[in-house]
Amino acid sequence: MSGLVLSELERLAALEEAERTFPMNEEEFRAFYELTSRPVWVYLTRMTGDSRLADDLLQEAYYRLLRTKATFESEDHRRNYLYRIATNLVHDQRRRPRADREPLVDAERQPAPDSLTGSESRAARRIDLARAMARMKPRERSMLWLAYAHGCSHEEIAEVLGLKTSSLKALLHRARRRLAGFMTPAGEGETR
Amino acid sequence: MTSRSCAHEPEIVAAVLGRRWPEACDASLRAHAEACEVCREVVEVAALLKEDYDEAREAVAQRDVPLPSAGQIWWRAAVHARAEAAQAATRPLVWGYGVAAACAVALLIAGVSLLWPSLLPAFGVMTTLVDWVSPVAASATDAVVATLKARLAIVIAVAAFLVATPVALYLALRED
């Protein structure tokens, strides 16, 4: 019983401390999380190819956002910063040597047998895309996803990836070409 | 050399992401995309990625394991932050122990070096023995003693620095 009271006190103390030290209050955080968590999770899943790993990285990304000392001019700025954290987490994860690293094509993306009967070509296209994305460099994957799935501007992508806006156009062009190349049957053998 | 970008690219991307491509789009934009290699490629890639994104967002809602709620994330972050703060609070103490141990060793060396001249007669017998056993060792000992005597001021300064360091570190790192 005393343990229960103590943990309750600790809980309250931790929450009070959080309200004091985190750069936003819980209400603001809830609103921001509702708005961003799904797109960020999808981004993490597509970048890592592992939905379970994306779950962990999602939590870590928000934790780092809450612990940051940075100040944000707008919600967009805060969102871009979150994507930057997420991107860095993905890159850190890839640098870490892991014997049990799973392939970049997520198991959850394999079409179920019944979905094949419904829209075979769409499912096949998605798998082709997953395979093609898996062959891209991590930075290219992030770039393409942010540009063409999220519709981020070049400035926003540069901010998220820590690149110069001036060089982004060329990098994006190259990445797009490579992806388009991998998506065509002729691009199957392409490695660079 | 092929062009790297096209001025219509943002328009095309916005149309694809806004599900306006191709039917609900301006005919001139469609005509341009058919003729422009860059825009054709943009349409192809953007349409694929948008479709994948939409499908993935739908899949999140249907997962067996839903995403953690905002409250859960907030709560875990609060607990994590508190644990980190507690760890940070004990860090100066750990540093203090380490520095104190280093100081103790340094003081011992300084003390021995200070008292060395008066200790020498007491070790006279031992020195003789050492001389007898190894003249090389004896000369090395003499060299160390001579060095310590010559640099006594430096030894004392180092000792004083090592004593002052933990105090300064503690004062600098303590939170309150």
C-alpha cells in the first residue's frame, strides 16, 4: 500500500516536472501528436522497413522532441524538427551493427492472398516500390518520401535532412531518376 | 544534357497529392506533363509514393498493435526525464569520488617527496643493500630523488591543484 502511495507521488512529481521542463504542455503535445504521429510512423516504417522498430523510434523521436531546448517559430518548424530527429534515429539505427537486422522490405507489406485477388496489379506495384526503395540510399529514400509522399518543399526537405537547399534540386533529381530506373524492368540489374 | 527540374514540378506534385491528377487538373498542365520528361517522371514517382503513403496510413488504423497514445508517450517521457535528472544529479558525486582518489594518491606522492630527505638516513641500510645488489638501481633512485628535490615547487602546485579541482567541480556541477 505504501509502495502504491509512493509510486503515485513519484508519478505526480514526474508529471509536474514534465510540465515545467518540457517545451510544451500536455494539451499542446496531444494536439501535435494526433496531427503528426501517423505520418511520422509511416515515414519511420518506410525508412527502416520494420514496423516494430518504427514503434520504438517513434517514441524515442517524441521523447527527444520533448527534451530539446530548441525553440520553434511555428508548428511546421516543430514538425520539420521532429522529422529531422526521426531521420537521425533511422540513420543511427542503420549504422549500428545488428546481426538480426531485418530486410528493408517489411513483412507487413507483403500482400495477403485475398488482397491479391482484389487488386493484383496495385499490390505488385507496391512490392516493386518497396524493393526499389530498399535499393536506394537512406538519404535518397528520405528525400523522395518527404518530397512526393508528404509534399514537403525543397526548403523543408533541406531543413529536415541538413542539406543546402541549393543542392537539393540536383540530389532529388538524381534520386528520382534512380527510383524510376529501379521501377522499370530494365532497371532491375541497375546497382548504382 | 537533360534538365534537372521544371518550373511546373510543384504544381504537378500538389495535384497528385491532392488527388486532382489527372482528371481535375488544368488541360494545359496535363499537356505539359505529357511533353516534359521531368514532369512525367515526377507524376510517376509521386503517384506511386502517394498511393503507398495512403495505404500505409490506412494500415496504421487496422494494426493489431495500435500506436501508443499521446498520454502514454507523455508519461513515459516524463518518467524517463526524471530518471535522467536523477542520474545527472549523482554524476558530480561519482566524479568527486574519482577525483578524491586521484588527490589522495597525489598527496601521498607529494608527502613522500617532501619527507624524502629525512627518510633517507632511515633507509641507509636499504640503500647500501641496493648499492650492493645493483649499482644501476641505486643511481636510478638517486636520480628520482634529485628530480623530486629540484621540482618540489611543481609537485606542491600539482598537489594543490588536485585538491582544489574536486571542490571546484562540485561547485560548478551542483544543480542548486
